[in-house]
Amino acid sequence: MPWMSSPRTALAATAVTPLLLTLWASGPAHAHGAPTDPVSRVYACSPDGGEASRSTACRAAVASNGGPFTAWDNLRIANVNGRDRQVVPDGQLCSGGLPAYRGLDLARADWPSTRLAPGAGLTMRYVSTIPHTGTFRLYLTKPGYDPTKPLAWSDLPERPFAEVKDPALTDGAYRIRATLPSDRSGRHVLFTIWQNSSTPDTYYSCSDVVFAASRGGSGEGEGGAGTAAATGNADRGKGRTTTAPSPATEPRETADTPPATPGTTSSQGGAESRHAGHDSTPVASTGAADTGPSAPLLAGGAAAMLVLIGGAALALRLRRR
């Protein structure tokens, strides 16, 4: 008699199949991401941040943090639902109020930064590992902002200067295009909120920027003040220089651990600003070390194999009765 002809055997197989499907689909489900241009603090100070990660500010941030920012793409809080100013405390905007990222909140004027021109075009490069729908809101600290004081909500305007919904994920990154305010000079913080609509998560990031004076209103930067960890990676577009290298590898997907909430310790430690010109930022690529399956996938596959073996044994026992 064929194996599947036994009603009890068929019943056992039917019971095993949903378990296998559940385990197979239990891999990472949430998007992860952060701005890499203008470079965000969490990326610049991560192990992937290159020379910027060795800056004085980043060394202080890691020391304050008690560990490296390995999960630089995972600074997120669940179920905020637009209540950012009620959920994230003053002085903790860059960390999202998460203790695992507290080093990002240090009030200092030497964070690795990106030079921009007031009133010019901006294309933020926001690297992400999984496409998701959601809205990006970009804020720029008000004129007169003092970087030596903790960043507070009162340092930001009530409304963002740009809001972009559901941009396309291209070559591993979202490109958020906007026009910068024209009344800024000196050092500021570009604060980005990404509120997912396909997951319950909201992401926060701080990108330090320096505005140089414009030339005759053309929007081209004159160079601006020097910053820590400058790499000399001048943009071939107009009026912008970044002090941190572009990502050399595709960001690693972390295990799908539920995001931490403010006041609890997260278990995870771990953009191109362009005027209309040539994009010289290398597209993130996957290195040889990242070509293998992720840990969740391996774990899911092993569990699925155990269930499959158990189901087969159950089916054989039922058949022998």
C-alpha cells in the first residue's frame, strides 16, 4: 500500500506541515536601517564606520555606551505611533531613549559630520536590509542650536522640513530627496524619524552636519569648519563633503529580536546627501563573510529538520499499528 494511502499517515503528515511552514517563515521580519549619508552617529561610531569610528567623539560614545554599536541598523522602538515627543525623553533623542545606545546622546561639538550648503538639495541615503512601507520625517535643529548642550525636542521645529512616504528601496538603500532650509549656518543635527507602517517600529537617528556659507546664493559650500575624523572623501556633486566613509559592506541582518523600549537595556548593540550631481557613494555590497545563511535561518532549518524527522517517525509508527 502506498505510504500516503493510510488515513492515519496522511493525518500525521497534515499535522507536521504547518509546523514546518511556521519554522521556515520564522526568520527576520522587521526592517533595519540608518542613514549613512549624511552619516549618522550610530553608523559613524560602529565597527563599520571606518576612520570616523576612531574619532575622539566615537571613542567617548563607545566608552559611555559600555560596548560597540554593532547593531547600528537597529535603533528602534515599537508602538510609538507618532507619539515621539511623549515617548523619547529630552536629551535622549539620538539614542531613542534606549540604554544600549546612550553614548550617542553625548553633548559635544566634534562628532563626525557631513558638510552641506544652506538651501541646497539633499538626497539622504538611508541603508535598509528589508523593504518596508513607512514615512520618513526630517528635522533640522533651529538657528542658534548649541551642540554642547543635550539635544532636546525644543531644539527642533514642530514640523519637519521634509516628509517622504514609501520611497523605493534601491540597491539596499532609500533615497530621501528634499531641499535644505536656507537659514542655517555652522554645526547642526539632522534628526530623522522613520515610522514604519508595515511594522510597529519607529527608528531614530542623528546625523551631524556643518553648513558653510554659500557663494553668491548659488548653494555651493565654501568648505566649512574642519571636523573630527575627516577622511577627505569629497563629494563629486556640489558643495558637500562627508567625514565618514561609505559602507563597504551590506549591513548585516540581525536576529529578529523584539525592539527594546525606553528604560530597558536592548540586547542588540549593532545617505547620501547630494545636490543634483554625480553620486560617488559606492553601493553597499555583500562581502564574502556575509554570503552564508543567517543564524535565524540556520536555527529555523535545524528545527524544521527535527520536526520533519519526528513527523516521519510518527507516521511510521501509525502505519505499523
